[in-house]
Amino acid sequence: MITSTRNSFASPVFNTTPATTPATTPATTPATGTPPVAGAEPPKGAAEPSAPRTLPTNSKAMGRDEFLKMLVAQLKNQDPLNPMDGKDMAAQLAQFSTVEQLIQMNKTLEAQAGQDDKIADAITKLDESQNKRADELAQLMEGQMAMATVGKIGVTLGNSTFVDRTGQGTIVVDTGARVGAGRVTVTNSKGEVVGTANVTVNKAGQQSFDLGSLFTDPPLAAGRYSYKFEVATDGGQFQAVKTYTAGRITGMRYEQGNPILTIGDSINLPMSQLTQIRG
């Protein structure tokens, strides 16, 4: 009876043989590195950059009120047996007051700098406006002065002279230190000598001579002439001296805001080039 029972259990009721798994082809391991993990896909494309790290910021800085509240809370919750030293508290208050004053001073300076820029701009614009008005006023005054010269004798550097219909004309010379015998030579527009007259130089320096009294027979015809003035030296040789162009101012006009005078009928020059005005 026992034997038959053992034989019936010869084959085990439970199958303890491990299940056979299908053979898989091992993945090729590269020469270096770690073997790939089964079922994982290799990364594709370039690696994505990591997001920049940001540090936490304090959105609200401590002000005077917050500092005083914190100080009062510290005083309320201090140890009665070991209270805060009065010197430390005074030092903290002094430091905070100093920092607050510096901050307020910085704000004041920044505001003042902005105002200074505005003031500087205003001053610059005012200077430009004043300079413009000063130029306009100077032009107006120069124009009035130029208008007042019309009809008078204008003198400038040169060697020209004008003779009117009556034979009257003026020459202006500067003999320097020379005195004595002198000579005037007058030429027309073609360079031809139309008259020569002897004069006596009684004084040194700048002086004028009337052509109507020097050339009487015959008198000079009306028109523009050139001339040369010479004074004799101690040896009797004549030497030329400095001459000027003189003539009656017959008109005035404006060019680019500047007054232009007309001497005689053919010389136009700005008023600033006149060296002398004679009545």
C-alpha cells in the first residue's frame, strides 16, 4: 500500500524546471564605453542647452519703517536677564540713519543733476538767441551808419580817384616823415598819362590834395583815374609814397545782410574796408 503511494508521487505535481526563454542576439558592445541598455533608444540630434540659473532676488528692500519694526520686535522679545546693550542699539540706529541720509543725498544729487542739465540747455538756447539778436542788431546799426555816409568822401587803400563834372577830385596820401617837393602823375583807364603837377609837401604824415586846384589848364575831365604821388629825397630823387583811394560815396545796398557802399560810379566795397570818412 505504501509502495503504490510513493510511485504515484514519482512525478512531481509542480514543474520546478525553469522556463526556457528564447535566445536573443547579444548587442554589439563598442570598444569603449558601457554596454547599451536593452530597450533604450540612443539620443538623436544635438544636446539641448540647459536653462540659465537665476538667483532669487529681494523684490522689496528694507526701508526705515521695516527696520524700526524689526528693532521694536527685538526689544520686546529680548532676554530680560541679558538685555541689548544700549551702545549696540545706538550704533545700529546711527548706521541706519547714515545709510538713509546717503540714499536721500544720492536721490537729491540725481534730481539736481537733471535740473542742471535742463538749466544748461536753457542757458545754451538763451545764448544762441542773444547772439542771434546781437548779430541782427549789429547789422541794423551798421546799415544805419552806412546809410549816413552817403554823400561823404570815403577813403580806402588804393590809388584811384574820381573827378566830377566841375573838375573837382581829392587824393589822399601818406608821406611818412618826408616833406618838400612832390609830384602827382595822373593816368586814365588806358594807362595813358593825362596830367602831371608839382606840389609842395609842407607836413609829414597823411594829407589830402584837391585835384581841381592842381589841374586847372586844362582841367581833368569827369571820370575815374589812377595816380602816383612822389616826394623828392635829399638827393633830389623822387620816391613813391603810400596812396589811398578817395571818392564820394554815391550809394549803398545790402548783400547777404551786409551793407555795400559805392564810391564814385564803379567801386563797391563793404563799409568795414573804409579807413576814413570825410565830410
